[in-house]
Amino acid sequence: MEDTNVRRNVGTVILLGAVWGLSECLLGAALHACASSISGSVMTGVAFFFIAAAWAADRKAWSAALIVAIAVLFKMFDAVLLSIPLKNGAIANPVFAFILEGGAFVVLAVILKKAWKRRTAGRAVWGGMAALISVAAFPLVRFATGTAACLVPGTTTPLSWYYAILAVGISLLTVPLGLRAGEKMREHVKWAGVPVPAIAVALSLVLMVLFRRL
């Protein structure tokens, strides 16, 4: 029974990771350009929805690590489609953001008390704090990838700082929603022998190819 639950939970995380990876392709800015305006902050909120949903599947750090790894692989696949080097900032910088977001979420999960994390208000604060940590630390990306974070035109202020309130505000909503969605999937999803996660991955990759070739 335990093995069945583990397979179900892994499948759920893979499914969520495929949808997140596809959303990064469809909703993100073009990889050839530096992130503009509010796009990075919006995608931060989107990322936390999927990380939270994956966490709720098993409530362990591995689930957050796995969905981040899947998102990274999808980003790398998108780079191949566009013939962009993996070290390019349009690829490496979002990957750094994924890792920051997953790390911030897990660290806060360890720190926060269980009773607090069960309350909607506590979950919202969890999301807001994770987003704040992520956007505050994002300018360190230049030390990790060699490509500096994008700046507000005409200033030395990183976009992630300038639009931090937006990333935090969205994450206040997306983390409680993601946790709830993940819990519902944990309670009710049964694959019944159908390889739904594998189908989701394949379909997402096909859609990415079609989108990039249009």
C-alpha cells in the first residue's frame, strides 16, 4: 500500500511539473529578451502555486525538489527548441529563480509550526515570505550564472526588487490555492493503471514544440 502511495505521489508531482514547465513556455517572456516589467513577478507567483501543490502531495522536501528539477528540464528543452545556449541568462537565470523558490519554500516549511501551516492565513504568509526571500535574493544570480539580474530602465534597481510587492501579493494567494489543490489530488486522484503523468509530460512537450514552431 505504501509503495502505491509513493508511486501516486511521484506521479502527481510529475504531472504538476509538466504543467508548470508548459506554463513557463506559454506565459513566460521570449527567451531571447531580458524579462520585462512585471513578467518575472507574475511567474514567481505561478511557480509557488505548483511548488505548493507538489509539496502537498507528500509533505516532504523531495516533492519540491522533484518539481523544481522537472521545471528546469522543461526550461532546458525550451532552450534547445530556440537554439539558445544553456548558460544564456534567459535560461540560467530562470533556473536560478526556480531553485531559489523551491529552497525558500522548503526552508519555511521546516521553520513554520504545523498548526500554523494548516490555517489559510498562515499559508498565505508562508507564500508571501517565500516570495519575498526569493525576489530579495535573486540579484545574487550574477554570481551563480554570470548574468546580472534585469534592472528597471535608467536605474540600478533590480526588477525583482522593484516589483517585489506584486510577487509577494500573488504568492499570498497562490500558495494557499496550491496547497489546497495538492491536498485534493492526494485525497482523490487514483491513476487506475493509466499513465496520466507520462501522457501529461509527452503532451506538454508536444505543445511546446508546436508553440515554438508557430
